[in-house]
Amino acid sequence: EKVGIIKVHLYRPWAPKYFFDVLPKTVKKIAVLDRIKTPGCPGEPLYMDIKNTFYDSDMKPVIVGGRYGLGSKDTLPSDIVAVFENLKSDQPKNNFTISIVDDVSNTSLPRGEDVDATPEGTIQCKFWGLGSDGTVGANKQAVEIIGDHTDLFAQAYFAYDSKKSGGITVSHLRFGKKPIKAPYLISSANFISCSNQAYVNMYDVTAGLKPGGAFLLNTVWTPEELDEKLPAAMK
């Protein structure tokens, strides 16, 4: 499709010349994404500057603005697809929100089906653990070994709750033969591990597991107890 993206690396002072140098003259619609919410203003800073840039220009595209990543929420490829789908409409929604469900002012664009934008062959793994149980340490060692002693590209991100020790931890590991450009958590996994059997009744630990993927549960339950205690949805 005839779509594109301009990534702003220098902001304030805003440089219209460099913006127009890379903007195709055929552009009909523009969506500007700000990672900020400015109450009481008609729009966010970058959005307002972009609109002002076109004031003396011969180009008069439709320009709408939106917010992403509020509350440090992940912005997924499916969120960006929603932005382009919004631009396709005859009257694109302005002052929209992506990556969170805005149930107060109802400005969210509906997130479409999950899009896995990682290169083919990239392995994605999630490890659910209990703070101080060794899961995070083991995964840090694993990704270090993969990165230092193989030809694979590796990426790791570790999420803890506020307690850390005794709290929930989730490790996100990606590795593959091509560079990994995924600045967001794993939502589509080849492998999911759970180190705490209590989590099966507390969290949707198998969410996002790909068809044919593997789920590993560390448990003291016997096979009969496993059949009895595993939630039906997880089975």
C-alpha cells in the first residue's frame, strides 16, 4: 500500500526544511503520533507544529493527531495498522488514542488482529517466574550466551512488579538470524515457560502461544492432579 513513516529525531527547534525534504509531494493524509497528552489544548505539540508547518505551504493534506504509549503501554504493530486504517476513512478520527483502552473519553482506535512483524525465523520466548526464583538470572545468562557465542541476533527484556523478590517476573527473549527491530513485548510466542504452578489460575500465561508452540509448566502436581487443576481454557 502507498503508506510511509517519517521518524522525527530532532525536535525543538522544529526544522520544516528537513521535514519537507523527505515528505513525498503526493501525500494526501497525515497522522501525527505524540507520546504525551496535553489537556486543554486542541492537540499535542508535534501535531500542532506539523499543522502550522503546512500553513504557508501549497500542500494541504488532511492532518490528524493521536497519542501512543501513554502509561508506558506497549505500542504494537496492530496499533500502527489501526492508524493507517483510520486514515483510509473519508473522515479520519482526530485526537485518537492507541495502545490503551480509553474508557473515559472513548478516543481509542480499535486494535485489529495481532500482526507478527518480526523477521521469519525469529524465535520468541516468554518465561513467567517468581521474584528471586532464578528465572530472570537464568534468562540473562541464556541471552548472553546466545549473543556472545553464536551468530544469532538476540534481544531480552525483563518485567518485574514493584516487590521484585517474591513478586511476578516475565522475561521476554527473541533471537534469530536477522536484526531484531521490535521495541515492544512479545505477544506471539514460540515457547512459553511458567515456573510457578499457581499462575495458571491467576494469569493467562498461554496467551499468544503460536499454533504448534511449546508450553512448559514447572509443577509438583501428578498427572491426575494436573488434569484436575489445569483450567479448561488452558487445556
